[in-house]
Amino acid sequence: MGLLPFVFPFAELEVGKHLYWQIGDLRIHGQVFMTSWIVIGALLALVVVGTKKMERDPRGVQNLLEFLWDYIRDLARTQIGEKVYRDWMPFIGTLFLFIFVSNWGGALVPWRLIRLPSGELGAPTADINTTVALALLVSLSYFYAGLSNKGLRYFEYYVHPTPIMLPFKIVEDFTKPLSLSFRLFGNILADELVVAVLVFLVPLVLPVPVMFLGLFTSAIQALIFATLAAYYIGEAVEEHH
Amino acid sequence: MTSLFLFGASEGGLFDFDATLPLMAVQVVLLTFILNTLFFKPVGKVVEEREDYVTTSRAEAKQKLAEVERLESDLKAQLKEARLAAQKVINDAEQDSDKLYREAMALATAEANSSREKARLEIDSQREAALNQLKVDADKLGDLIVERLLAAK
């Protein structure tokens, strides 16, 4: 890593450069998909290994999976409520696991050692496309949750205490995905940039505490995203009289 | 230069939206379904089965404990009864043996007394007979002495 400043001069810190793949008329960011497949592969491998031989007395990876399951269930149950949390647990859990593994993968794996023709590998969540995709999925989910649970009465929520709330609630529908996506994107990208800049300036020792801070931030961001997603869904299905 | 990258519209930039967005969304939705089948359902099943198992086991154990306590008190009561019964049997036996002892003692004493009495009577009668004989013999002797003395005179 000490060689990095010479390999990547700061002027070319690769911010906003992408490895483009062309599929028909569509252009996609190849480096994001490559790391996201690794993340998904790691998740699936863990899950397959852990559920291969499940027993009543858990052993090995099964313990970890059950801990995660329990954690996600508690998260979903406290935010969404006893009645419908089961339907949304897989979604909340997938968001949490995907973001968490993405963030930690971005922070722990020295992706920069793998050279790409353009752009560089990193956490998929450091790309605005990923976070906006996740945030829009959350928006769709809470609309779907509200409409499927309460039908058109869902829209009572917009005028709930008084009709004066209507414009604010409408604005909220836009700010929710905006804040969700930008919070995650900003935190992860900023963390990667800070580490990169510090590695460039002082290649020894100094970046290490910042890297630990980055791990902390990564975990917290995954938790925040999943908790807020669950909270929005819970808000949409909540019955208020 | 960086700002050009940040907001550059045509090529690259931090806010470069393209088909990555919908494809990533599709990917995450697929991942949700896959994880639901591979992870959430099976692990949930195992965890909930275990929770059920623990709950029923606890209930069973409580029931068994209650049963054990009931049996214990039962047995304690039985033990108490048995102790009392045993005490009674011992007392009875002691009294019985005491009575038997006394009866045998009385019988033996009476028998001894009667045989002693009989012996005494026999001794008395024999002594009487001997004394009488002695008296007769003495009288005879006396008579004989007297006769001889008188005859010699």
C-alpha cells in the first residue's frame, strides 16, 4: 500500500470514474456490479454453508445465521409491529445484510490492488446508483405495504392529524428516498476518500484509526438504512384512529 | 478538474445515473427472494421450532416437577404412617412378650412352690414316721432294760 501514491497520484484519485460496460443501448458501471456480485456471492456462500445441516443444537455457522436472523427479526418487529413484520423481514434483512457486507467489504478488502482499465473497485454502496436503487425500493415497499394493508385508506395518513399536513407529507415522500440514498452514499464515499487521502499523505499508522472509524460508520450506516426502511414501512401500515 | 468529474454530465462523475440503477434494484429484489428461500425461511423455521420446543419442555418440566412434589408429599405421608404403624407393632410385641414372660414366670413360680410344699410335706411325714419308730424302739429298749434289771434283782 505504501507504493500507492506513486501508482495513483492524488490528481487521479479516480473519483467519479467508472468502468463502463455496454449492454445493448444500456451503459452500466462494471466495477459496481463486480463488487456487488462478490458481496452477493459471499452472502449466499455463508447462507448455504450455514443452512446445509441445521440442527436443534446449533453448531458453527448456524449460530451466526441464527444470531443475524434474531437481530433482524427484533429490528423488523420493533419498527414494523407485531402484525405484519413477518412479510417484510426478508426485505429489511436483505437490505441490512447487503449494505453491511458491501460496506465492510469496501472497508476491509484492499480492492485497489486489483487494477481496472478505468475506475476502481470499492464498496457498491459508494456508488449513487446503488443507494438510489435501494432507497427507491424502500419507497415502493412502503407504498405497497400501506396500500396492500389498508387499501385506499392508506391516504388518510397524508391528512392524518389535520389536512394542513398534506403538503409536508407529500414532500416527505420525496425526502425519504433522497435522505436515505444520500446518507448512505455520502458516508461510504467520504470514508473511502478519507482513507485514500490519508494513505496518500501518510502511508503508515495514521490511516489505521480512520479505517476503524470507517468500519464503525459502515456498520452504523447499514443499521440506520435498515431501521429507517423498517420504520417507514411500519409508519405506512400503522393503524391510527 | 475534480468538480468537472463531480458534476460532469456527459462522461462519468459522482452523480452519473445510468442503467446501473434499475439493474441494481432488480438484483437486490432477486437477492431478497433468494435469501428468503435460503436463509429467512429455513433459519426462522429452526429458531421457531426450538422456541416451541423450549416452551413445551419448560411446561412439561413444570408439570413433572409438580407431579414429583405431589408424589414426595404422598410418600412422606405414607412414610409417617408406616413409622407410626411400626412403632405400634413394636409396642404391641413388647407388651406381648412382657405378658408372656410374666405368665411363664408366674406358672414357674407356682410350680416351684407346689413342688417345694410337697417335698416339705413328705419330709415332715417321714420325720414323723421316723420319730414314732424311734419312740417305739426307745420304749421297747426301755422295757427291755427295765425287765432285765428287774430280773437280775
